[in-house]
Amino acid sequence: HVLAELPLYLLLGMLCGVVSVLFTRLVEWFTSVFDYVKERLGIPMTVTPALGGLGVGIIALKYPGVLYWGFTNVEEILQSGKKASAPGKWLLTQLIAAKVVATALCKGSGLVGGLYAPSLMIGAAVGSVFGDLAGRVINAAIPGHDAVAHPQAYALVWILSMFSFKKRASSCVT
């Protein structure tokens, strides 16, 4: 059962890689936009983080889940389908895009903050949505039993990969 799902985890890894590349490009684009604004309009370097924060605030009006509330948003993703307060898959898909844009906007504007917690939230959401879609498609094709693990399993795989990455990165530094 688990070995049959390995190709799905490979696809999940590739999908997360695509999201990562898009995020990196978006950070570069926002950085160049804020550099252009500073040079052309003569805005002081201290103002651009405020502009980035304003942009994130506007995004948060529609998607409050992009804001950092500890790891509550990751916990809610892991509870998808189990609690009424957990976000649905369509909302989660929107939150992925909103969180990528909001985080890239923060980094590009010069706001201080890390990428660890946002990457956990984005990855958990991508894993959960991917697991849900894979489950729907494959379980519909193979009726009678659940051939694919719950979406939370895919979210946890991404989260655990982030922990191992963090451990490898810190061991290389020390």
C-alpha cells in the first residue's frame, strides 16, 4: 500500500519544487520592484518595508490565514476534514497562492522575517490539497477501499522534509 503511493510522493516533491521556484522568482521580482521604486521615486529604504507590510495587510483582509499566528494555521491544515474550523481544499488552494505572494512581498520589500514557518504552512497546504486530489482521483478509479492515504499524510511528509532540511542546513553551518 505504501509502496504503491511512492510515485505520488515523488509528484508531490516535484510540485513543491515548482512552488519553490515560483516563490524564489516572485521574491526576486518584488525586490527589483522595490529597488526601482527607491531609485526612481527617491523613497527612503526605511519606507519600503512599510509598503510591503501594507500589501500584506491588504492580502490579509481577504485571507487572514496568511498572517503568522504561531503554528495554528499548520495545525488547522492538519485538521482538514476533521474539524468545522479547518479550511476546505478550495480555500487552501487560494491560501497557498496568497501566502506565497505575501511572503515574497515581505522578503522583497525588506521586512525582517524568516522563511521557515511560511514554508511549513505553504508545504502543508500543498501536501494536503495534493493528497486530497490524488485520493479523490485514485479512490474513484479503484472503488471498494481507500487506495491513497489521507491528505494529512501528504502534509506531514512535507513538514518532516522541512525539519530534515533545517537540521542539515544547521549542521553544515556549525
